[in-house]
Amino acid sequence: MRAGVGYDSHRFDETRPLVLGGVTIPNTPGLKGHSDGDAVAHAVTDAVLGAVGLGDIGAMFPDTDPAHEGADSIGLLAAAVRRLRDDGFHVGNVDVTIVTERPRIAPHAAAMRERLAEALQVPASAVSIKGKSNEGLGWIGRGEGLAAIAVAAVAGAADGA
């Protein structure tokens, strides 16, 4: 069994829709980014890639490549998981914390679990989504953006696990 940690943060962008964990959340500014700005999918991608020593999302999908501009980050996560599986690994579970003052995460958590689980090729019960406030502190507390932290457990025959 291996573990990986992922982190991503983005500023809000009033001109874009907000996508978190593959779910479009209405009435909230989106996130700046080369792809769709889905900080949750980016953090999860970093966690699963890191668990097996494949670097991070930027190494696999560089933001200098125009092919990834506006990309669906759930699709990028699914491609990373296919790469893991090709190398003999599979995801066991993922735990995600989203740090934001807005939007409220709880009403969208179940839909995020389903979308992430599909990309990760695991049951939704293997994905946890939690929202936390930054209690008004720092750039997140001022409502300038949000951050996501993910931990992934990955196992595979390639390392004797």
C-alpha cells in the first residue's frame, strides 16, 4: 500500500463557472486555471500520481500545452488513473478536504463523490469529501479563492503490495 498527498489552490474568476470534483456549482465564481480550474480534481490527481512516484498533474498535463487549455479535469484524472492501472496499481480510497468560505460544500459532496469515484474506478464509498471554512483568515478567508487537499491510498502488485 502506498499513500500520496495532493494540494491545489486557485483564485476565483467571475467570468468562469465553478467546477469542483467534476460538479458545476451554480451562483459562485469559477476558478482561474489553464484547464477548467477544478482544484479538487487537480489535488486528487496529484495524490494518486504521487503515491506511485509519477510526479504531479503538471508533469503529465503541462499547462504550457495548448491541448489542455479548458480541459475537463475529471478527464485528466481518469487518464492518470488509466496510467496507474497500466503500471499495475489501483486506487483504494481518496479523502479530500476543500477549504473555502463559499460555496458550502456539503450540498454538493455526494455528486462530487460520484464523479470522482467514476474517474478513480472505485465505489463512491471509497471517496470522502469534506468542506472546511478558513474562519475568515488569510486569502481564503477573504474570499479570494479556495484550496483542496487530497490523500490517496494506492496498491499494486508492481511493488509487492
